[in-house]
Amino acid sequence: MYRVQMEKECECFKKSEYENNVSFQTQQEAYKYANVLAELMNEEFCGKHTFDAQLAEGDMFVIRVALNAKAVSGCSTGVSCDVGCDSTDDWSLEATSDGSCGSGCGCA
């Protein structure tokens, strides 16, 4: 059996009809499902996160989740804005406002 698992479940995923830990008989089925699901989530969800399917250890594919820096803070440089400069880390919800940046997470 081959499994497709979400690395982390964001709020959009929790609200969706998609399921975590789906099993398949063949590696090809799991690979196709993981890639299609990641693409659908990138298109359908709010855009705060990006999703990427990757082969993991054993018989598992993992859909990795990352903050979309541009959507979260308007960054266009690809700088991760999950720490510092009035940002909020969506995973821990820890605000880091200290008023010392002014440029918004190092984004020009």
C-alpha cells in the first residue's frame, strides 16, 4: 500500500472535502493523486500557503505546506515572512510585532 499524507493541515484543508492519509494500491496512483491534489489546493485554497507533493520514506508521498510570503505580506522577493516585522506565523499564531523594521519582513 502507498499513502499520501499532508505535512500539516491548514484551515482551508480542514474545511475542504479532501482527506489526509489516503491509501493506494500502486505507487503510480499515489504519485498521481498527490500531484493532482497539490495542484488543486494551490488553485482552490486562499493562497496563504503553497503545496508541493514529494516522495517520502518508504511507501509514502507527502504534500509539503509552506507559507506563501507574497500572499501573506505582499513580499515579492520570496523572503519568508513568518518571523519578524509585524508578521504572524500561521502555524503557531505568534505575533512578532516589535516595530523595528518598517520595510515589512525585509521585503523591498
